[in-house]
Amino acid sequence: MEKGKEKLIKEFENRFEEFKKDYGFKSTLEELDEAFHIRDSVKKDGFLSTRLARQVCYRIVENFMGWNDYLHSLIMPNPQNMLNISESKVFNGDEKKGITELMKTAMRISSKNGLNGLKKEKDEEAKFIDESLKIWNKLFKPKLIEVMTKINNEWSKK
């Protein structure tokens, strides 16, 4: 890693610990980084926000919504995209209902983050961070693994 990025990450890690103490959430940087690739996002952005809470929360939402866009393509495939159509056909009606529920979860997280950004309440942002990590690990990631396993198995047949 180049020196400038290395310095940025060290500064981020130090500021993160202060931020965590100030806001009082339980999630560690290692846990959040494992789930949401926080450090990679900081490196890519090349800066640290003066409101670190917003930068971290934005990255959490960016992760959920990236997956949400993909899940949406499974439910409502672009008729001009054969790949979307092929993958959509892998799932039956009940499975698509489950995918839709997963999408609702991502939307709930996204809208909660938007609300938190407007209200700027530390306790709500702290709660958001901990709850998002819990939802990712206990619900979202395991369901994504099921979906992606099914898709990968189907592509492996072809």
C-alpha cells in the first residue's frame, strides 16, 4: 500500500476508535470491515469525512444497496439482458418472495440511514451501526449465500 493511503488508514483507525467511544456502539472496526469493507472504501475515497459517522453509515448502506440492485434484477429482470432473464428463471415464486423480503430489509436499512442523516442523533446512528452489522451477519449474508449458490450452480450446468 502506498504511503499516503497507509497514513490515511492509520488516521482512520485512530479516529474510528474515538468515534466509537463518542457514539457508544459495540461493533468493532474489524467486524465492520469484514462485513462492509470500510477500510477499502476509505482508501478508494481518499479522504476522511469530518463526520465519520456519516462516512461509515454511508458505506454500510452502499453495501446493502449494491446487493439490492442485483436482487432486484432477479425479481424484475431487464428484458434486454439475457443474463438477468436467465438468472431470474432459476427462482420459483416462493423463492422470489424471499428475495423480495431481503430487498425490503435493505430498503429499511437505507431509509433508516437517510432519516438518521437528517436527525443527526448519535444514539440512533450508533444503534444503526450495530443493528446493520447484526442484520448482515444473521440474515442478509446467509440468504445471499443461498441465492448466489443457486445461481452459481445453474451457471455451472450450462
